[in-house]
Amino acid sequence: MTSLPLDQRLAAVRTAFTEQFGHEPEGVWRAPGRVNLIGEHTDYNDGFVLPFALEQSALVAASSRPDGVVRISSRDLGETHELAPHQVVPGSGGWQAYLAGTVWALRDSGAAVGGLDIMLSSDVPVGAGLSSSAAIECAVMAAALDLFALDVAPLERARLCQRAENVYVGAPTGLLDQAASTLCADGHALFLDCRSFASRQVPLPLAEAGLEILVLDTHTPHTHVDGEYAARRAACEQAAHILRVPALRDVDDLDGALARLDDDLLRRRVRHVVSENARVLETVDLATSGRLEAIAPLLDASHASMRDDFEITVATVDLAVETARGAGALGARMTGGGFGGCIIALCRAGQGDAVGREVARAFSEHDFTAPSWFVAHPSDGAGRVG
């Protein structure tokens, strides 16, 4: 899974804009995809997460228009859509909804946003759990704010992008993806408290530590994800009600809480969320103190918890994790909501590609779809790049 260098991508999206719209763009803006280092299904339990932004990103070349019309084109798909002001409303479908929805969210908030010409190009893998949709929204948000000289705080930018996806697109996502795409910093992970939305940057000097992080997409079709996600969320809410806490984040005595639950399924769901929150906090402490290699067992424990207690892994994901460890990865886990998607593996520097090849060999032996992979580099959040 390779991408063109940023300067080549910038030149290509600028050229595509000019050819499509007949004039040069006023600028180019970038917003990254993201991967979660640790902290799964903790967000809706008011817990903690630790994502970092990827080099893979959405680019938008854009210019303002005086007439309120929004023209949206995709260099990758070769499609263009033109929306009059009255057509930029929730319920509009298609890929363009992620871009138009961001313009709508800004306008709906009272921001004076006029028309736009937008050319999109993205190399964030779609359907891999790497937040390709949030990257698009956050890139458009950054462009619109600059073009119309609007001052919106970073977290509020993320909230507006979330509103675009929730209301305009109709996808019930949380704030994690948009916050990561907006707030992350180069060479760092973002420690995010999903109750207060307070955040801080956590250093990830992987190269200096002789380490790298492999991201491997299993290309597993997601099946029954919405129903399974809803069931996990309902179980967490039910357990919190029984335990008389606002959310599972507030459980401070895990053994005592488990003893108060009669249902084994609820016990396992609670054990995952509470222990996962603890793993996030420990990972932050280790990374902050420069002990990055020591997070490997926490990645392994996170995967075991998702597999056994939260029951959100599948055969391809489990095989990828087991094979990566057998091929020399220090630690590995599924990342994302589950039932497919990606794994991450903490590897020695220069080892990631060999680990990916070994997983590919194992997938071939099991007649699974071939995976793809890349070595991740913690990147900056959304902003102007050209």
C-alpha cells in the first residue's frame, strides 16, 4: 500500500482543479486519516483513546465563489457535482455528501460561508477503519475557514465535521475521528478524554527508539457491524445502570464491579472497557517517559480483551495478529471498531514490511483475501499545504 509523495499529489490535485474549473485554486488543504494506537470501544463509555494521524490524507484544492454554489469534483472518481444553495441540505447522498455536508454544517452554525469550487483527491484507504470520511470533512473544513477568514477553535471544527457526518450524511459516528484528523501533531499521538474532550500530545519518537508501526488492512468485509456495535453499546449502558455509575469510565474497582454483575456477558463487556481504559493510561505514561517498546504487551493484552471479552475480532484479524507476533513483531492488536479492518504491529525498525509479507503468506495458505500494509508515520492534523 504505497502513496505518492505529497508534492506530487499537490501538483496533481492543482492541475485537476484547473482543468475542471477553468481557473487555478486559491490553495490546497490536507487532512489525515488516523489509526488508534490503543483504546477501542472506550469512547462511548466516556473513556480514553490514543489515536495518531497518518501521512495518508485527503487533499482539497479549493477557491471561493460569490454565488453560494458549491461545485465538487473528485480527481479519483472522475465525477463532478454542482449544488445550488438550496440543494446543500441534509439527505443528499453519495460521496459528495461528506464535502457538501461540511459546508452545510458551517452555514447552519451561522458562519458566513459562500460558494466553493472543490477538487478532492484522497489516498486514505476506504473501508479500512482509517477514517477516510473524517479526513475529507476536515480538509474541506480547513479550506472553508481559510477562504472565508473564519476563526473557529480546533475542537469546534471537529464537532462541526461530526455534525456533518451525523446529520447530513446520516452516519452516527462519535467525535474521535474528526478530533484526531484536526488536532493531531507530527510525531505524536493524541491523548483524548472522551468525556471532557480535553486532549494533550503524547510523543511517539518511533525512529529514535528503533521502532516502527505496521498498519495492515485485512480487507475483511465488515458484516453485521451496525447491529453488533449497537449491542455492545447497549450492554455497556445496561452494566453502567446496574453499577449505578454515569459510564463505565467511572468504575474504579473492577473486581467489585464484576462481583455485582450476575450476567457473564455483561461482566466480560465491563472487563474489556475498564481494562482498556487502564491500558490507554499506562501507554500514555510509558510513551511520555520514552519507554515505547514497553507498550508492546499492552497491545497484546488489548487484542486478547477484544477477542475474548468484547468479542469483536474475526478469523482474519486474529490470524494477522498471531502471524505478526510469530514473525517478530513486539506486540500487535486489531485497531478500530472490529469485525474486520486493520491491525497494527509494533516492530523493530525496518522489520514491518517483512512482517506484512509473512501475514500475506499466512493469508494465502488459508485462502483469505490478500492483505495490504504500510509503515505508519505519526503526522500533522488538518491544515493548508499549498
